[in-house]
Amino acid sequence: MTHARATSAIRARGLSVRYGQTTALDDFDLDLAPGQIVGLLGENGCGKTTLLKVLAGVLSDYSGEVTIAGHRPGPESKALVSFLPDASFLPDGAKVSYCLDLYADFFADFDRERAADLIGFFGLRDGMRLKEMSKGMREKVQIALAMSRDARVFLLDEPIAGVDPAARQVILDGILRNLSADSLLVITTHLIHDLESILDSVVMMRHGRVVLQGEADDLRGEHSASLDHIFKETYR
């Protein structure tokens, strides 16, 4: 994917979030341009999920400055962001068809045909119920919904965690299937090996701060190693 526009899709300056005595994001700075796939990497508790929640507009108790395509988190930014949380957000008893109806009612930019295409690509059917599905199948439904919005920014929190290796590649193929070339896709993961081939750049976090950031090819050249190896060395 190319860096089609110079303006930041995501910009953060001095972003801090605290939960009681715990600091989740600590004076955090970030700039991400559109037209790329970014791996947001780090150990559990490093602030990845908190960052996505702020960017998605679902966590408002923060200090510092944040903009998404020039908008502060709020109704205007939410209209541009498609967020896939790390926990299931759909009712267990629902059928796939109900989930599609729900998204079509809730999001003006939801593309029902694109969603149906992804549901079929994943080998699922409209009449299937979530409670009868495996974790991987449910994840595919949620990804089909999230990736079928005409969004500028896609935020996916651990989309392949807890999914068997065979299903991971199918899920990644589905994520990329209809992705616009000028969208920004941010994926949090600790499974770098599985994502390495699709990442344009990475942001590695620790204790609520960025410890390493750069273009994937530049980092591989500079360290003469894979992103997976660089990650392991960084967090050793």
C-alpha cells in the first residue's frame, strides 16, 4: 500500500491515561499516515488496547491531544473509524443475518454486499447462530462486520488471538480482501510472525510509550533481522 496522503490519519501528542495508580499511556506521541497497515506491538498491559479505545472514541478520560483525520475523538471521528474490540460484542443467540441487519441500521457507511461477500469467503452462512460457532468462526463474523464499513481508519484489537494457525491466514486474507488503498489499518498483536508479511510499519510499545517505530523494510534492513526477531530482542 502507498502513502497516498501526507496528512496524519492519527496524531497523538502527550496522550496520557491512568487507571487509579496505574499509568496505561504515558505522555504518548504518535503520527500515522493513511495508506498503510501498521502493527501495534507489545506485551500485555503495555497500553495497546487503551490506545485503540481512545482512538475509537470509547474512552474519553485522557489528557493530551488526539486527532483522527483532523477530528478530535467524538461523533465526527467515530464516523471515520471502524473498531474491532478484543472481546465479543454480539449477542450469543443472534444469527449472522441479525448481525448484518444490526450493523446496517447502526452505521450509515456499512456495505451489506461487502459483508455478504466476506461472510461467504469465510465459509459462513446467514442462518448460523453465534452460540453454535467456534471462537475462530465468531471472530470471522466480527471481522466481516468491521471491515465492511467505508471507514478511513480500521482499528483491530488482537483479531487472530486464540485462533488456530490454519484460521489465522484465512482471517488475514479476509481483512485485506476489500481494504481501500488509502485507508489506515492498525492491528494489535503479539503474533508478529503471522502478520509480518502484511505490515508496512510497526509501533512497538512498552509501559505506555513507544520504544521502537519505523517502516517494516527499514527496520529489517537496519537490524538484519525479521520483525519477529526484532520484537523478541526488544522485549527480552
